[in-house]
Amino acid sequence: MLAKKRPPSSIMTLAIRKRHAGQALVEFALSLTLLMLLMFSILELSIFIYTYSVLANATKEGVRYAIVHGANSGSASGPPSGGPVSSPPCTASSTNVTNVVNRVKSFAGFTLLNTSNVNVFVCYLDGNNKLTSLVEVSANYPYHPIFGFNWPSVTLYANSAGRIVF
């Protein structure tokens, strides 16, 4: 019995298959690498936006505390009413604004923020804490990326302002 010869078309098909044998594995590795980089980047961006949102809400909470604890309040915060205007009216360590600073840091402490790195500045723009005076709370926080990747550290800034109502 004579062996049947394969037609030339089937020989070409086998040669092509052997040449493309690792193609799927290489494409999968490249696709998986790009997909993982994209997922980590999206997660890092989400944490960054969350951190900024927490810092902004913490400054809003500080302003709420300051506008309710003006000169007419039983536990007043800020410069004394009728006292001299401080130069500049912004401060980070005055004993009169310690409660506002603590409020901002405690609000930020309920989340992932390291409160020892949160810098808070309380400004009484009119120089006093009388009714209808302006108060502004600013904060900054150095954000360090979670995953590293040699991405630079970024300082986040948040600011909120309001008028004293009590």
C-alpha cells in the first residue's frame, strides 16, 4: 500500500500554525500588562480624588464650627471682639483657633488621612469674631501615591469661607 501524500495546501497550513504558535501568549501578556496598569491608575486617581474631597469637607466643617462659635457664643473661637487686628489675620497656632483646627483635624482623622500631616490655617478676614465677620479655613496635605510607581508626591489644598452668624 502506498502512503498518501498530503496536498500542498495542508503543508502550508501546518507551517503557518507553527510560526504563530506563541502569538496568543504574547498578546495576552501585553494586554494584561496594559490592563493592570490602567486598573492601578484608576484606583490611584480614585484615592486621590477621595483624599481631596475629605480635605475639602474638613475645611467646610472647620468653617461651620467657626461661624457658630463667634463672639456671642459661650465658647468663642477666634480673635477677641474689639481686639486689635492681627497682622496678618491668618494663624495656624493661636490658642483662640485651637478648637477650629482640632475640629478640622478630627474630621479628617475619620478617614485615611494622617492628621499629623494636615496643616490648617484659620483666617478671620475682618480681624475679629463679631457677627457677620468673615472667617476662612484653609488646609493642605501632602498626598503620597499608594502604589508608588515613582509618581511624585502632590500637595493638596482646600479652602472654605463663611460669615459668623452667632
